[in-house]
Amino acid sequence: VATATAPVAVTAVNSLLATTSVTRLSVVYPPSGTLVGRGDNLRAQGVIFGSGTGNVLVGWLYDGVLVETATVPLQNGAATAVTNSVSLPTLLAGNHEITLAILAPNTLSSPSVQIYVDEGLTTLRLVAPTAGTVFAPAFSAPTFAWIPAPGVARYGVGLRRRGTPGARYRWVFTSDTFWGPPASLWNELPDGDYEWVVRGFTASGRSLLDRQMGGATAPPTSEGTLDVADGWTVTSSTGRFSIGGPDSALADLAGQSSGVEGGARFTWKEIAGALYVHALYLQTPDGPRRVRTEVLPKAGLLLPAGALPKGGPLLWRVTAIDRDGRPLGATQLAAVPGGAR
């Protein structure tokens, strides 16, 4: 007896994708509040968390516009680092947002990170320390540095404690484009949050010319302030840093490093459920410059000599973060064994 069978629809299913999903993600670099120069090369880094094994499609958004996509393998739901391969667009000055998004197999977005792109033409650009840097109390003083501006003969560097009513800037002046606070000044600064700013002065200010001609300096009139009378023409945006403050709320990871045959070993205390951002810095005249970053799922790292950046001396620091990218603990900034390479 002839029988008829209804057609059966067959759909190809990728079993890996079907069991893979991303549950959480965050941008770990750059930190929110970073000041970026116009046209600078900027590559962001993030971390994704999920379940299952398979490929996920990620996307980088700049001001809500998708600028790059990539396929990233997820293994057993382990935390996975993601870095964009092409510099983000930094040609337009002003405030901008960076977001990491999952496009498939599910959709999810990280909290946005805000950066500020400095025009670099009408303002002085601060270089170091970068926004949000935390310094240990009574530790060696940093070097404050900025990009020189045309026509400027000297610079005023102002430091002021934030959150203190009536606090005034403490000014020092230099003809260089960097300034290192003497230990007598730096070590007396109490723990807390600070801001700093740089003003540029020309060599043709009215009061300066008055002094050069041997006459008394008249009080400012149409200039409005003595600074303007002295030739103040350009100002940086405000930089921010902390001494002790945020670090005092973080667990001390008690980092240690040692030279081993063919490389260097780094160890630190473990925090349950945390990820670790291991960073290497090159010590330069303008202060430490970040040259290598690696996100690790567990405490401890053995770096072969070939993976250590050339030059030196090198410094290292580890920051523990939770699954939302919030810092939990940190090691002190310390020298990499072996010194210069």
C-alpha cells in the first residue's frame, strides 16, 4: 500500500554556538576619564565571561557606532581577553564613549567607558601622570609632563587638593616641559584626590617687559588678571591623580618577582573569582610608560625573556578586578628583575 510522508524540515545547527553564551563583559582599558591626544593611536581591551565552548561575535562601538567586529573563541566559559585590532577614531576633539558588545550568539553590551580627546591646538596636552593614576603615600615623586606649545617661554604647574573648600593651586614655574616635585614638597602632601593644570606664558607679557625695562610693574588693567599681564596665553585641561586614597580601599596583593633561567616569574596573592591585569611599564624621563598588558584568569605569571620588552628599566604592577571590571586589589609598582634589556 502506497503511503505518503510529509516533508521534514532539516535545519543545520552549530552545536557549539547553541550551547555558548556570554553573560558579562567589560572594557578594562582605557580607564574611564582617560585624556587622549587628537589623532593618537588608541586600542581598547576588554574581557568577556560566559558559558559553553564556541565562537562569539564581538563588536567595538565608538559613540554608539560599530567600528570593528571580530570572532573570538570561548573555551568552557573561561574569561577571555579581547583587543581591537585597528586604532579607534580619535580625530574629533571632545568627550567620546567606548563600548564592547556581543553580537552573536546572544546580544549584550558592556558599560561605556568615557574618554576625552584633546584638540592639541589651542590647549596644552598633559602627558603624565595619566588621568586617575594612584600613587602610594610618601613614594618617589612622579614626573609631571606635557607637550610643548609654540611661542611659550615658560610654564606654570598648579597642584590643588580636590574636595577641600577654598583650596588654592600651589604654583611652580619652569622653562622645561616637565617638572618633578622635590621630596620635601611631595612627601608632605596628605592622602587624597588632587588635580593639576599647566599654563603657558609667552616672553612678551606686558609686566615682564616692564621689569626688563627697569620700571615698576603696573597693576593689571585691561588684561583682567596678573597672569594675563604676564603673558598667559594657553592652558591645559585638568588632570587628576590620587595619593593613597583609592589604593587604601584595595587589598594588598603582596607582589613578588624573581629572575629565573630564561625569563622572570611574578607572583601575588589570589582573590577568589578575580581576574588579574598584569602590566609592564618602561621607565622614561617623562615617567612610566605602559608597554605590555595581559589579562590572566589566575594568579602567577612566568614570562620568557623574549616576551619582555626591550629597553629598560622595566616596572610591573598587577591589579585584580571583579567580573564587572572593578578593581579589588593591587601590587605596588616594582622593578622587573634584571633591569635594562
